[in-house]
Amino acid sequence: MSTTEATAAKTCRSEGCGGEPWETGRYSPNTFPESTHGYCFTCAFWADHAANPNAGTVIIEGRAPHLGRERLEFDPALPVIGPDHGMRGFSGALWRVRFRDGRETETDNLWLQGTIPDRFLDRFPVNADLELLK
Ligand SMILES: [Zn+2]
């Protein structure tokens, strides 16, 4: 495959988004990996997350009906950091995360990445349920 074909296969136009490639915009060249060239900023953001899941990646459905499927994350090596740690996700709210693979943890540093665009839903299967503890 030529470079042109590889780029064409990855553009947002082929995925129905229509956005302009992020690397032609005002962003730092280090914003996303080179593998996302050809995607708009939004698609590059989600493609990068889809390519890099970890033990702290949380995908939920329906925190509220209008929010759709969301991606969140916490540091699995340090899920509870306590109030003296500065900025924490959701202002330090304590969540129980029940992963559908059987793992369960609590975290006071859960960060929301946002609602997953419809065109990326197949790359983000729901993997957990959340319970707000306090
Ligand atoms: Zn796009």
C-alpha cells in the first residue's frame, strides 16, 4: 500500500465524519501519535484512546440517558489518592467500579473523557458499572 492509500484509508471522510485532519490545524505535532494523521481532532482523540486501553479504563452506558456511552479512567496503581492530593476527578467523589470481568475497586480520582461518538462505539464495549458512594 502506498503512503497515499494508507492516508486515504484513515481519513475521517471514509468514516463519515468529514472533519479536517488535526495535523493541519493549530495543534502541537505531539498532540496525538503519527498513526492518527488523517483524522480530525475528535476522531484522533477517540482513535488514540481505543488503541490504548489499560486496567483503569472504564466504559459505561447510561450514567444519564442523554449522555450515552462514556469513557472514564483512573490510575489502577493508585485508585484512591485522598483529599491532600490536589485536583481529583469529579472533585474527589468516591466511586465503586464493578468491571464486568469480575474486578472491583473504589476510586476517588475518576476522570471523564466524554461521550463516545457513535462512529466509535464498536471500539468501546461497555466494561463496567459505576456506583457513586460519596
Ligand atoms: Zn473525524
